Amino acid sequence: MPLTYSVQKHAARRLHYDLRLELGGVLKSWAITRGPSLDPAEKRLAVPVPDHGLDYAFYEGIIAPGQYGAGAVLLWDRGTWEPEGEPGAALAAGALGFTLNGLKLKGRWQLRRMRPRPRERQAAWLLIKARDEAARAAGAPDVLEAEPRSVLSGRTVEEIAAQAQPKDTTG
């Protein structure tokens, strides 16, 4: 059975993208500060955030002020993912290779844990696109700029912020 993944554009305190990979009954999640890149030369910082429930994979709307992650959430991409090897062991070892089959992101990727810096609660990771047929060619438009709209509603994050009703995440 294929595993679900999604990428949500999240206008919280700072604009970022959340990568969510279904694993073990939850969504393992990383905040990608500058969003995913199809350019294999661009390594993107991926900060682990708490696991989310599977029902959150395709959420789009507003998280109410005062709640964790308050702000507008846009479903930027969705699809399935396939790990290379055993994903739990790979995450524990700090290097998870996987293939995405999404509407916007495709091909092979890797999450690689960096060495923790002094006073960090946990180590950050890097999200890296493999050099494959889905990689961006030199000079090609950035996927984040070329395809900014939701795969669910076709809206922009600004339109969602202006139109959506807050979601209470306390329940």
C-alpha cells in the first residue's frame, strides 16, 4: 500500500513549507525554511517538527491565533512516497532516501541529518533533490515560483488567509 506525503505552504510566524511523510501511523514532519528545490545543488534546511495525525496530510485553511502553527496553510503538493530500504532505521541512522510521486514533486530525494550544533534541542536535516530526470535543468524556473497555487483549491496562501475560517487544533 502506498504511503502518503504532502507539502503544505505555511504562513505562520515565518513563511515556510512543511514536508509530511506518512510512517508508522503518523506524519513525520519537517519545516523546510525555503521550500523544496528541484535543483540538486540547492540543499534546503529541514527542521523537524512534531509528528502530525494522518488526517492533517491534506489540510488547507487557517489555524486559529493562539494555536500551535497559527496562520494560513495551503496544500502545495500531495502524492505518494516510497522509501529506499527500511525507513525507520534510515531515519534513526540520519539518512533517508525516498522517491516522491506527487503532482509537483517527483523523483528521488534524500533527507540527511546534520551534526547538532551546541545548544540545539535536536539536529536539523537537509532536504536534497537527486540528480535524476525530475531534477530542474539549469536556468529552469523555480517550482515554488512557477507553481504557487494549492493543488486542492487552486488558491494562493494570501487568498486562503483572506477567506478561510480558523481551525481549532486543541481537540
